[in-house]
Amino acid sequence: MKIGNYKLKIVLVTLLLFLWSNEASAAFRISRPPYLLGLTSGLVGHWTFDGNKMLTNVGDSSGQGNNGSLIGQAATTTVPGKVGQALSFDGVDDSVRIGIDEIGSAINGSAAVTFSSWINYGTLTGGQYDNDIFVAWANDPGSFVWINVRNDVGNIGKLLIGGRSQTGDSFQETTSASALTSGKWHHVIGVLNFTNDTITIYVDSIESINTSVSFGSNTYVNGSKTTESDTIGVNGTTGNRYFPGKIDDVRIYNRALSQAEITALYTATKGEKISTTNTSSTANGNALASGLVGHWTFDGKDTPWTSSSAATTLDKSGSGNTGTLTNMSQSLAPVAGKVGQALNFDGSDDYVSVPYTASLAPSTAVSGGGWFKAMSKTANNQSIFSKTEAGGYNIYLNNTGGACGSTTSICGLVNVGGSYYNVDYAVSNISNNVWYHVFITYDNETLRLYLDGVLIDSDTSPSGNISYTSTNNLCIGSEPSDVTCSTNSPASNFFNGSLDDVRIYNRALSQAEITALYTATKGQKVSTTNTNSVANGNPLAQGLVGHWTFDGPNMLTNVKDSSGQGNNGSLVGQAATTTVPGKVGQALSFDGVDDYVDLGSSAPLSATSPFTILWWEKVTSIAGTYPDRFRFNVTGGGSNDFLVERGDAAGFKAINFASLNGNYIVAANAPTIANSVGIWRHWVIVGLTNAASHTASDYQVYVDGISYTTSSPGSYGGLSDLGSRIGYFGADDPTNASLDDVRIYNRALSSSEVLQLYNLGR
């Protein structure tokens, strides 16, 4: 997909928060690496090779849609990687084809390009050809860039990067100062800086060499298309320089990463977290495997589906305690987790049942926990996991008192001598939609509760072995009822949210081990859509009264309003499974015929307050006279709605909207629809005084962070209380575009805040 000179950034937020960008396909599995502040800026290709990205193709996580296809391989042959899941290349005929001219067009006009990847190469015997990690092609002698591992005698194992800046240039290249170690993971980065005439190689975040070269152009000038595909693992469609080994987390940027960014990327992905596929024994040096009797990662490869509604999840502890997913579907249950893939539980009837074994009923000591993210922290009792049925142990979100002392708390229980003992922590101290690591330990005399690696509460009252009165199942996301996990509410205590990396030990982990486990699995990911509250330190949540992300978890039963104001909508002419990759996670595609989001009678705008409306938009095609984007009811403002339209086919008006008295406000010099086809643009309308303003001077319009002047050439009529909609006013002017991250504020954002939102998403 061509993006010209526009750069991709995925919204970066300062707090840990879940946003999962679903692909258009409903069936998926995920095992995602960290996303870092700043490190999505200029990202034009990102192939993680993780679970959900390997179902129908090799998915591109950059949002650019540069998906690939496996050649000589199958998605089921993926292997544990450095960051989640990797691809293994046999050095004979294995490769990934990304497409023709995908990357060349994406970096066209860029002053620099950066390649980043983890590689673990196998045996190199010395021969005629090098072994390519990534190649972007154009017609020879067109522009052309590549990175590979050398295989010639005297240079075996050294990294080579090179290319041309434009047609007719001679190749410019450089080789790393020393060879990489075979059979070991290395983080390799190559930066071709066309403006500075340099090529720099970094290995494991350390600069290996910086070579002065002579590029013919100070920006990358894309050559004409070739019949050769951009490829990973070989040099093109007809190439023969196959890479032998494993490749993980391949990234392409249309800019030069700084040393600080390279260090941050290496640090975040180098594997300080425990792998979701870690089955190492204590003998192999993994102390956190000692006493591990149950470990459910929920990762794609560990949760095989035999149909769209039937799956098991493997126990990676080696104890064979496989769980069965119940009332869960392949289209909704797998979601992006804290450590790879998580499972989403609907709070109604979803659970994982693990049959009784003695290994899950330790008597003298126990530890258990995992990562949880609650959708509604005070909605009934919600079991994270439970082995209790008049005995045993569990962790749950408590909302009805009972065995736990606090009526709204994170509660840990253990039954000793027929009595329950509890440790708890008020849920007012946690937030919805945020990942937390919770663990309990019992050492035969003290019960302890840990949150995010910190000891929160303890109880020294119990003394003796754990009591079990039933051979009941271990239930994840539910509560046992007699022997089996219950399917009857409310006794079932169904969890509403996501769970990841659940573990049970037959011993009490120490404080140091709990901290190490939390530190090792906490990652450095942030959500791709910021919906954090002001209380959590996010000023861009202040005054937010409507926020439609269109992301996966927000499209399950309706089009959810993430502002907390309850302005939820419903799809008309569409389905949640028809969403598309967006600018900020997932977007909603409108077909230009009958698609829209009906917000009903909700009135997010007020005539007595300033306001801001903003959204990301990518026009699919020019359609209609004045294709509508939004119509919002307004409280306290008379009879008119607030209507937002885009320009017509001739490009007469870039954007226009109606104030409450029917005045027609335009920003005629802003980018027109004709100049916006296939391009993501960020649009902002600011009402400086109130939503009933009559003059153009009361409004500001920003496009991609730039302010455009407004005028008022005429008037509207007939906008009386027609209801609030996204993408549609009437049958004559539907939207033919993708919309993403729509927001309404009950205040006027400043120019710096507008720029901040644009920069966070571009």
C-alpha cells in the first residue's frame, strides 16, 4: 500500500492499557511483542510472526497492510522466538513474500530507512551467496535496499547492508566489524541515511560500524515496479540466497532510528521477560520452573482450536494439566495479552476447565496467580482462578463480601482446617481495562497477596495444611460447583475481562521470586488507543464525552463509547467482523451505500460549552455530493443538530459543518476529498465558545496538526433533532471511507493538544 510521504505512527500513550487492533478476519490468534513509546513513528512494515498474524498470511502489524505469504513453509511450523513467536527458515526454499513494490513505495521520499530484526542463523559453510534477511526490490538498475548475513570465506557471519537511493546509482554497502555468533539470537539494525551519506550497523544495540558512502539522492527515490517481490529470508521471488535459521520481529522504518531508540528497542525485546513458551527445567537454570504444576500461557500455539468454538489450552509446566475452553469462540476469545496472547472472558458463561489431578491440590504450600485485566472491576464476584469447593484456594474480584473481609476487593483465599482465610486489596486502587499481576502464596503458616510484584496484604492466622473436600476441577475465569466448573450464575463468578499467563506452584514463592516473575513478564507495551482516565494522569482524557475506537473489544456487542459516558452505538449496514486495520488500532469501513453507526438520541455536544470533534479518516473513493461524516444531537441548543460533511467530487469544500443556528461554516483551503483518497488524515474541529456559535471566527479547523482558516458563506436548514450518527446523514450522501478513533470533548482543545494527538497517532 502506497503512503507517499505520510508517515505511520500508532497512538502512543503513557500508561499501560489494552487495545487490540483486530484484523478484518474474525478468527485469529495473537502473540504480540512490545510496542514502545516513539517506536511506531515511521513504522511502515512490522512482521512479528506471532499467532494471530500467521492464520491466513504473514500479517503486517504496522497498520500499512503489507502482509506477506509463506513460501515453502506453513504457519504451524513457527517456533518459539525472541519476542513471542518466530519463523524458522530452512535455508533451502523457505521465505516470506510481502508483495511487489510494497516497501519501496512506503519509504519513497524518506531521508533514511532503518531495518530491525532479531536473527538466529544456523550453519554457514562459506559459498557463493550471502543469506538475505530482508530485500526490497525495484527494477534493476532501480532503487533497491537489502540486509543479509555474509557467507563468503573470510566474512562468514558478518552483517551486510546496502542499497541505492535512486535509479542509476552504484550500490553502497558496508559490513559489520565482526561476525555474529551462530546459534545465538542477535538484534541487528541497519540504517541507510541518504541525506547524511552514511550506512550504520548496530548489533545488540551497539554500533558496529558507521561508513561514509555516496548516495546519488538525499532521499529515497522509488524505482519502477519489478516482477520481484519484497522478501524476508531470500533475495526476491526468483532469488537463491536463502537464510538458514530463525527470524523474529522484523521492522522497517522510513526514518533513521536514534541510538536511544535502538537501545530502547533492544532492551524491550531482548528477552528479559519470561517466554510464553518457556518450559525450561530447574536443571536448565530456570528457578521459576521449580514447583510449577500448572502454567497456561493462552498463546496461539498453546491454544489449538479444532473448530470455531472448540479449543484446549496446554499446560506448559510439563504436568499435563490441559484445560478446555467452554462457551468461548475463536473469533472473540483470543486477544492481545500482557505476555503474548490472552483469553477474553465475557462475564456471562466463559471459562477454562482443568480436570482434577493431585498435582493441582498441593497440601503443604501453594502459589498461584497471573495477569488480569477487568472490564468492570465491581461487577459481581469474578473468579480469576479457583480450586475452592468447601476447600482449596482461589483469587477473585470480590463484590459481595462473604469469605473476604472487604466487599469490593481483590481477594485471595486458602482453606486450612475447614476455615477460609483471606487477604485482600480494595478494588478502588485499580482501574478497569488495565493489566495487573496478582499472586497469592501460602507457606503452611502465612497467606500473602502480591500485586504487581509488591506485597499488599498478609494473614498469619492460618496454620497447617490446605484442606480439600472435593476432587473438583480447577476453574479459570469461573468457580467450581461440586466437581465441575459452574455454568450457573451467580454461583459461577464468571470473570469479565482478559486473563494471561496463569500459574500454579506447589510451593510458596519468595518475595524475590514474585518480583522477578512480575518484572520478567510485565513487558513495556502500551495500548494503541489511549482511553485512560484523568485520574490516571492522562490530560487528554479531560472533558472526553465521546470516544469510539472501533477496536476489537469495543465492537463485541455494540460500538462502545470508551469515554465512560455511555454513548454507545450500533452498526447499521455493517458487522463487527467487517472492521479493517486502522490508523490507531482497528478502524471501521463505510461502504458509501448504507453503512453508519447509529448513536440514537445521545447528545454528546452541549450548546453551553466549547467543544472539540476529531477523527482519523482515510477516503476510499470520491462518492456523493457532500459525503457526511457525523451528525450529533446537541443539548440546550434549540432545534438544530451539529452536522459535519466533507467536500464534494469537484473538491469545492474540503470540510463544512453547521452551527446550531444553521450557519454554514467551511474550511475551504483544507485538503479536499480528491486529495485524500487512500491517505490517513487527522481532522479536528474546535468550537471556541459554544456549540451554538454563529460565526466562522468561533471555530478552528486542523488537518494533520495544521490550522486552516474558516468562513461562513451561507446557511443550512432542516437539521432538527434527527439523532446522532457517525458516517451518515441521509441516503443521498453516505461516507465511503474508513474512520478511526473518533473523539468528542466538552472543551476546546489547545493547538498544542491537537498537535499532540496528531503526533501520537501519525
